[in-house]
Amino acid sequence: MNEIIPNLWLGAYPSIEDVPHLLRSGIRSVLTVDFVPLPEADFKCFQCKFIELRDEPSQDVLDILEESLDFIDQALHNGAVLIHCTMGMSRSATITIAYVMRKFHISYDNALDLVMKRRTVYPNIGFVNQLKLFEVMKWKVDKESPVYRQYAAIRKFKGAGAAYNEQMNSDADLPRVECQPAIFKCRKCRRRLFTSSNLVGHCKPEPSATDTLAANTIQSDDANVNTVLIKGVTLNDSRTPCTLSELFTDPLEWTRPYTHEVEGKLYCPGCRAKVGSFNWCGEPCVCGTWVTPAFHFNRNHLDRVESNSRQSLLSAIPASVPEEDPTTGVDSR
């Protein structure tokens, strides 16, 4: 094991087996980042925390990052801390790099250089890109920031498989925004597309909102939802709601066949008329706020039908994309 900064140690599983050496090094707390926890009976003299994480690019490090860093902060009051995984090269190294980034407010590259001077590490590409998002978010996991919302939406929509469908079904039970209940239909064929509960609001920028951050776009693997970062995002700290009535929604189940690319058009699943557009990297509302991800529907191609019936809202979204006549490409129902 290696001391990265004073009282912060990074190591592999074998390093924790020599308990007397840990105590001589001043270590009083152990953070395990692995798929199995330490045996409690053998480590009663330490404050231990277990974070379950596999060394796979698709694992959501950001989801456990704040919890891990807070534990380290608190544990350092009582002595040195050891962060470990099986090899001490990827999972535990990722947490260590994140801690160094936040403590010194430095970039991922600079934090990696600092750690590498003490120990050779190789975080996997998914973890690396999440650490770069952490840097863009100014060393915190800000779930309201455009970059995090993009990251979360892409994970949910492209990377979650059956879990995504389960979440979509549970989300459909209750409206998520408070507004007059309504169903939005295709103007051409009257197909139900979404309801008012699917609409996503945002805040318009204040005149002084000029904070702009840019991150490189990295797409080393299209199947890896962790490798997409925003390029040229305007961060908006305003709390004044936009009232311009633009129609932005969360990703909808029936749009999945059309949204494998970064951006494109949205077509009615009934008649294939164009009804909007999408861009995973976002697009600006007319108020000036960058909405990420952007599933933007054109009012000129929709009809809004007011409804006080909750049941009609729950049945508004088609369960799947309809079958087509192979000769016409039109809904065969």
C-alpha cells in the first residue's frame, strides 16, 4: 500500500491482511470498494465502510462518490484511512483520485499525476469519464447540473435495459409535474404521444448567467453510456421558471427506435409525421437556457387535449411502437 497524501493510503486486498502493519501506519479506518465486504470479526479495531462496485466501465461511480468522499473526510479526523479494492488499481484508485481532485480543486489529469507518483493505477475508461464529469461539476455530484442530467438520462435510456422499462412503468403511475392535465396528440393522425406529466420544466437564465464550461466529447465506445460528455454547456443557476411554453419532455419509451444517434428527428409512431427533434447533448430553449437532454416537440405538429381523467393520462403513452405495413411503413392497426 502507498500513502498518496498525508494519512490517505491506497492499496490492494493483500495489504489489509497485515493488521499490525496497518495500526503501525496510523490507519484507523478502511474503505472497501469491491463486490464483497471485509470479514467484520477480523477488523473490529477499525472503522470500516463497504461500497459495492464492480470494475466495469458501465458501473455508476458518481452514484456512490459523495458517500465515499464524506466517509473519508470524517474518518480522517480519527487517523489515517486506507482505501482498497482487489488490486488497488481501478476502483479504489478512482475514489482516491476523486478525493484528491476535491481536496485540492484540481483537474482529473493533475490528480492522476499526483497519485501516479506514489502508486501505479489504471482506472477503467468508464470511471475516467465520470471523474471528468466530476471535474466539470466543480468537484461535487450536482444532480441538477446539465452535464449530470445528460449523464443520468443516457444511462437510464440507453444503458439500463429491463431496468429502464421497469422504471418507465413505475414512473407512469404518478404525474411528476404540477400543471393542467392534458394529452398531446399528433395533429395528423391523432395518435397519443405524451401527457403533461412527461413535460420537463427549466429555469430561464438571469442576465448575469454567463458561466460556461466546456468538456471534450469522448466516444470511444458508442455502447458505453459513460463516455459521452457535453461540449459547450451553459450552466444556469437561475430559479426563475421559463414561461415560454416550449415542449421539452424526458425520453419517452416509444422514441427508443429513433434515438440511437446523438441527435435526430422524432416521428409519430402512428403516421411517421415529424413531430419534434432530440439531442442528447441538449439544445437551447428560446429563453436562452440549455436544456439537456433535449426531447423537443413542435407545437405546430401537435394538438393539446385537456383532460381531468387520470385514467386517460395513464393510458396516453403507447406501450410499444406499433407494427408497420412493410409496403407503406404505416401503422397497420
